[in-house]
Amino acid sequence: MKTIVYPAVLDDTENSEKGYYTVEFPDVLGALSEGHGLAEALCNAEQTLGLALYDVPNNELPQPTPINEVIDFCKEKYPNAHVYPVATDLDAAAREVKSVR
């Protein structure tokens, strides 16, 4: 099991439905997700993160920004956002991709 953790920003400010969160990983370009409520958004975020990074070699994974830095950044840009660490298993993501092919 190869687990990695990145900070995720969950925000519902720009969505027409409150409680419908967009999820963004500041360190992983293109890794975007969403979900109804925090629980679904976080569950979807874990899968999105794994699929975005499953085939990147270890030494080329982006360095995760410390969560306090992301929180400080969000206070200005996304004042209503929630910041959570999201963990994913890259080995499980690779198995998932192979089973779909």
C-alpha cells in the first residue's frame, strides 16, 4: 500500500446549490472533483487524487504544500472554504484503472 496525502480545498461559494462542494488540489493540476455535502466531496476527492497521480513515478510526485499554508491562502481567496488533508492509495488507484481497461 502506497498512501500519499495532499491538502484539498472544498468550497461551495460559486455553486448555485449550497452544500454542493467543488474540490481542488492546489498541488495537483487538473485534479478537480465535487460532491453533495462534505462527506461525499471528500470521498470523491480521494478517488480523484488517486487517479490523477497513480502513474506518476515516486520521485516526480508534486510536493504537498503544508496544510497551514493552504489554510492561510484560502482565508483571502476562498473565505468560506474548508481545507482537509486527503489521503489516497496509489496502488489501489492503479488496480482500479487496470480493472476498467
